[in-house]
Amino acid sequence: MTDKSLNSPELRLSLLNFVRARVHDFHAAEDLTQVILMRAVSSRAYLKSDERLEAWLFRIARNVICDHYRKPARTTSLDDKEYLTGVVENGHLDEEDALLRERLAAYVRGVVEGLPLLYRDALRFTDYEGRSQVQLAESAGITVSAAKSRVQRARKEVQKIIEACCHVETDRYGDVVEMRKREPSGNNSTKSA
């Protein structure tokens, strides 16, 4: 098989049916099928034998489906401009909240950029580029366990830096509901962010 076989309608339909049997939302299944095909194209060099293309592709599919179910039901990126420019009457953010979220997103990006190179690259690869920790392991030439540890350490370091600056309250889904700046003098009174 050649790279063109990844684009064959038969293979795409087979893959879509595989995903739809496991993800019952048609639109989500369509999106996940696209993600699977994009990951396959971007990591095609790792496939050692074209004879195993279909098995390799369905292994990617299983990983993408697992990742889909691990994520919260509805997530919104801090960089999602459409979400950030809504109005309160429509259940979206007002301009002040949107500006606050943009500043928070810039702050978090700055924290990530200040991490040691090993951790910064791990977060960029997985959290910002949306690649799996298995792909990180392959790319960095390390074990999957080492890649997972690296990402978890990076996330804990970001959390530690943010919590040193601010008191963060989250809801049961892990979404930030309130954030207050910590007083540098150790004073327990805080200001809303």
C-alpha cells in the first residue's frame, strides 16, 4: 500500500464505521475519524511495513477513542476567540470576562514558556499540539512511561507556579470558577482576579 491508501474511501468508511460503533454521536465520530487520519499521516514514517497499515491505523483509532472518553464532556480552549467574545444574555462571557480569560491564557502560556526545555516541549507537544503521550515517547526516543511522567511533572510544575501566585477554586469538573491573587506578605486576605 502507498500513502494514497490512507485516503481511500473504503478505508475511511471502514474507519468511520469502527468509530461510530464506539462513539454514538455521529458528528463526534466524524471529527474523531479526521483526527485519526491526521495522526496517521503525520506519523506515517513510524510504520515499518505497509502490510500492517490497516492494523496500525485501527490501533491509532482505539487510542483516539480512549482519549475522547478521557476528556471532559465539554471543554473550551482559553484561546477560543469565538467563545471569548460572547455576551451574557446568550449564556456566554461578557467583554470583561473575555478580557480576563485572555489575560489568564497569556499568563499560563508565559508560565509554560518559563519551564525547563524538557517540560516545556512535552507540554507543547501534548497539550498545545494535541498529540498523544505515546507519540511524544516515539518522537523523543523514550519509553511511554517516561513520556507520561514528563508530562505529569510539567503539569504539576505549572500548577505549583500558578498556586504560588494565586488561589484557584475549581468546580467538580475541574473548571476554574474563581481565582484570587495571593498577598505577597503572607496576609490571608485576597483580591479577586
